[in-house]
Amino acid sequence: MADQAQLQQMFARILLARVRQDQYPSTTQMNLLEQSLPPDMLEDYVNVLFEKVLTDPVPSIPMLKRIQRLAVPAA
């Protein structure tokens, strides 16, 4: 049986795959992912969000703010 850390990792991987796959990912799924994201997956997640912004001709302000919150240290 998997321990709690393994379950958290599996849950995060499932949500990250959904966010990567969906053109416009669910805000709820992104929030859940961010609440349970293991630190070693943060870079992968932010890269997925960067890809979405780079491929969207008019990226959403909430997505840009989400990236800013995750990628830019608070002043």
C-alpha cells in the first residue's frame, strides 16, 4: 500500500496531466494541484502554465497572475 507522500505524488501527477491536456484547465483543478503540489513538481507545473500562455494569442489575466504568484518571489 502507498504511503501518504506517494498518494500525494500520484494525485498531483493526475491533476498535472489534466492541466497539461486541457486547453483551458479548470481553475478548481489548478487550485487543488497547487494545494497538494510536492515541491519537486513545482517547476513542471509552472512550465505547463508557461506553455499555455505562450500558445494562447490572448492569455488570460488570471493565468498570468497565477504564474506570477508561483514563479515570482513575494517582495
